Amino acid sequence: MRGLNLFIAGMFLFTLVTSCNSDDDSNGINNGNINAITNVVKTGTWKITTFSENGNDETNNFTGYNFTFGDNNVLTATNGADVHTGTWSVTTSNSSSDDNSANDIDFNIGFVSPQEFTDLSDDWDIIEYSSGVIKLIDVSGGNGGTDYLTFEKN
């Protein structure tokens, strides 16, 4: 009976060790999440609740704007009659120079104007996402500054 218990304990330990993967991102974001993230952001409208650029809180630049992540990668920011159109996508990075693992997911945003919105243009790394929140980070390669961007569903 003791031999059977040792065998079962050994099999459990073997299963535990072999099921762990050191390539996983620490935040649980992996390539299998691209469709899930895309589907989450395409439902409803979103607002920016945090935008910090190099330690400076610039969230107020986006107060009153509702963001819609639409089909064909069209990103629309609307504040009454004020409308700005940009692009968005969720892609696999695969860049060895990226800040995280070589196979992480990037949340890409692009605006050409106005200046406040061009500051959002980047290939952001996803810190966390759920049906109501998307938290993003970008570490600048040039000056090493860190930017944070959070969208919350309206």
C-alpha cells in the first residue's frame, strides 16, 4: 500500500512539474487571448480613466470622450460633436526587443491628430483585461519613461 501511495504522489509531482511552463507571461496574457481581447473591446463604449505619461497625469485631456473600438480596426473618440478617428488592433509582438516575452500581445493605438490623442499612439503591452477594464503599459526605449493607460467600459 505504501508503494502505491508513493507512486501516486510521484505521478502528481510529475504532472505538476511538467504542466508548468516558464514561457507564460506573469500576468496571464498569452497569444490565445487575442480573439478574447478583441471581442471584449468591441462591445460597448469605453472611457480613459488613467493616462500617465512619464509620471505626468494627463487623464483630463480625455474627460468626456467615449471610445469605440469598431470593425476594420477603426477607433473613434467622441465628445459631443468633437470626433477623432484613429486605428486600433491587437497583435502578437514576436519582437525580441519588446519589453516582455518574445510572444506577448500588443494593444496598438494610432491617432494622427490632435496632439493629445497622438500621445496615445503606441504598441501598448497589456497588464490586465476583463470585460470592464483594459490596463496597458508602455516603457519607452529612448528615455526609459513608463506610460500607463486604462480604459474602463461605460
